[in-house]
Amino acid sequence: MLYRTARVLEHVSLADRTFRVRLECPELAAAIRPGQFVMLRLPNTTDPLLGRPFALYDTVLDASGTPVAVEVVYLVVGKMTGRLAEVTAGESLQVWGPLGKPFLDVGTPDRVTLVAGGIGQTPFLAYTRELLGTRGFGGDPARPRTKSVTLYYGVRSAALAAGVDDFRAAGAAVHLASDDGSIGTKGFVTQLLESHGKVGPLVGCGPEPMLHALAKVAAKWDVPCQVSLETPMACGVGICFSCVAKVKTPDGDDYKRVCIDGPCFDAAKLVWE
């Protein structure tokens, strides 16, 4: 794990209350893989005291193809993200990572289907590049893992749809759903997924009720499904046990720390409550 004070290279709005921040941190950019995350903290303050977890959105390469920066996307929901939105290019943030484990191996299927709700699309841009073999991460050379990637992305309204053009430019087919029908199909993203028929493997990220619904769809279709949990965290390194998830084991139910055992889990092995 690396701990750095990183300069903000770019900080832009993607949608309503949704921003992308680019951090200059070559060592981290070279080490991190899709599915992992970083902790960010505002420097020179104790309010808020703790860092917050943010999934890798993408890495940035220089002219020679060397990773030089990482990008994360976030939604303003509280004090930390509210203050983060005030940070401008040229200022610095404290960052540590890479944390957690990358996405689970999906093998080499013809298609991988990603399902996102809310701000849950954020881990999927780098993952799309990795799956299609257009970029390697964490020192691994680029290699295709699938022929096509489809993203099903659900939001409350059109104003909150962030990064859609990024996914299309990366080569993903994108299908949109919204609660109010202002963009894409009206309804839940899992309903849109089901209406298109059986696909798999499935990879999900978003609010827990959406992930639970996705797990039910996967079980009905009998296809592999992994989910990236958005569990609140305090330390990010497994010390505080504040981010546990209940899982099934051969010896009965147990608990795993999302920050070090996840955030990606086999949906069939989670205990949904």
C-alpha cells in the first residue's frame, strides 16, 4: 500500500452533484487494478477526521503509455464529499492505496454484463478497458478477456447519469434506466436487464437492494454473478472491522471485511438481509 500527498490535476463536473477528480500519483496508477479502491482525505484538517473510500474510475497514461494519474468519480452526499467538491486543480489530497481486491476472474466468456445503480458505475470504466483488452492494469499486459461488454446503468433521473459517453468511448454497449423515465427505460435497472433476456456472467455495483435483486436474477438464470459492495468504511485497511459483510461458508455464516476481503464478492456467497 502506498500513502501519498497527490496533486489534483483536474476536477470536473460530470453530472448533478457528481465530479471526477484526477490525482497525480504515478506509483499508485501503476499498481492499482479495476475493482480496487483508494482512500482520500483532505489535508491539514481534522474535520472530517477519517478518509473515505473511492473506487478506481480510470488511470491516465502519458505519451509513452506509462500510468501517471488515477481518477475517481464521486457523488456529493455529506461533509467529506461536499468539501472535496471545493478542491481545485493545483491543490493536494492525501491518498492511500491500492486497497481491496480486484474484480474476480470471469474467465473468457463471449460477453460480460455490468449492472450499475446510482454511483455504482464508477468501478466499471477501467474494468471495461481491462475486459476488452485495450489497457493493462497493475503491471499486467493488456489482453482481451471477452469479446464484448454491456453496461446496464440505472439512475434516479437524467441529471444524475455520469460518464455515459466515457463508457461508450471505451467500447461498452450502454443501456439506461431511470426511476422517472427522463432517460432510457422507466423503472429499475434490474427490470431492464431481465427484459432483455438471459445473459452472464453478471457484475454489479450499486445500492444493496439493487445488488440483492441482481443476485436473485443471477440465481434464476443460473449464471455467475459478482458484486462490488458500497459498504461504508472507516480505516480501509482491515483494522476497525466497521465494514463487515455476512457470508456463507462450509462451516456456517461468517463475516468478511469488505475493505480487505472485498469489495468484490460472489453474490451467491453473500447473506442478503
